[in-house]
Amino acid sequence: MSPVIHNAAIANLGLDYIYLPFPIAPDSLELALDGLLAIGVTGFSVTIPHKEAILPLLSEISTIAQTVGAVNTVVRKDNKWLGTNTDVHGFISPLMKYDREWSKEIAVVLGNGGAARSVIVGLTELGVTQIHVLGQHPDKLRIFKRSWENSPLQVNIQVYEWQFLPRLISQASLLVNTTPVGMYPKVNESPVNIKEMTNLRAGVITYDLIYNPNPTQLLSQAIEMGGIPISGSEMLVQQGVVALKMWLQREMIPVDVMRQELCRQLG
């Protein structure tokens, strides 16, 4: 979806730029960076499986990308590549409109993969001090927690196996899904079953990073329980806005045009 929403914004601005997808094999990543620099590319996005592999190939890495441990946006600076991560801002942006005392909120994060790292950095920047992370595999959870020990950001998380989900949901004031469960085409799936969702209190923000479908099964369940739903579609748009500001060197980006194009594409 990134090409269509980025190009919609660029067309609206009347600029002579284009955002194109290029499949790059892992063993050709360094060669691709040299080629993109040689032809004068202003910047580019980075997707799986290159978000971590690209780190040692860049001349400079922002603090936020170092903290997340992954780069999703690269911009040319003095004919060198600077890497950063716009997912953190993209995640935070929809939450900023809610008048919450974030230091007193309790966040429950489903999943402990790469997306969860951006979420945890975002929650920490918001001031959330109680972050509970759930995963399926005890060994991976322990590794995940240890990975934050030398972080440049003071992160306070607790990790739990999935069996603790019902108890933690009852305490949550913010529930975030970072897993792919419920993503198209498996639209009838949810990382939380109906019985577990009955523990969700009314007014709890439920944030699903998945943007297709919208709403996901999880968000539909949350709405039934009186929860406040946030779709990953807004995160997708907002992280793109930050990237475009960097590449185009301008502050005004037509975010409404990007939202409308995403909605049109998703039907």
C-alpha cells in the first residue's frame, strides 16, 4: 500500500518524484545501496527481510532506529545514507489525540516480534511505565526482555506467556496487537478469543497494527465490549508522512489525501 499512498501525496503536491517498489535479494542489499546512491535516489523505505540487515551498511543510524534495532526509512544526506525508523511516530500519532495521563496507563502488548519493539519504544516515549508483553514461547520472551538491557532508552517491560492473557486484559487500559493474526485473508481470526475479550473493560483503547481488514476481528470484538478501536491504517499513513517530510524536505504533507487513497484501495 505504501506506493499508492505516497504517490497520491506526491501527485497532490505537483512534484516530479515517484515512489517505486524494488525487490532486492538479501545477498544484493549492499550492491543495491550503491546503485541507488549512484542514480541519485533521494531516499527509500526498507521492508522485511532487510530492516535489520541494512544497519551495518548505513553511514549513520538515528537513535530511535538503534533503540528499535531496525530501520524502515533511509534518506540521502551528504551523499551518504542515513537510516531511521518512522514506525514509532506512526504508532504514537493516533494515540496523541486522547487526553490520557500515560504514566498511569497499563499497556498490554500481544506479540514479541519486530513490530512489538517499535510499539514498546513508542509507549515509553509516551511515558507509559507499565508495559506487559505476551508471547507464545518462553525462551523467545526471555531473549526479548534481555535485548532491552543495553538500550539507549530506559525501557520497563514485563514478559508473560500467553496463558496470562485473561488476567492482564482485565488490567489493561491500552491493548495493542502486534501479531499478524486476523490479517487478510484470515479475517475471521483474532489473537484474543471471545471469552478472553469479556475481561476487557469499557473505554479501553484497542489498537491493532493490522490495516487490512479494517476493522479486524479483534477491533470488532473490542467495539462490542465498549472499547475504543484504532486501526493500523492510521499508523501506516502517519509513518509515511514522516518519511515524505524527510525525503521531500517539506513540512506540509497532504495526509488526508493519503488516508483517502488508502481507504479507496482497501475498499
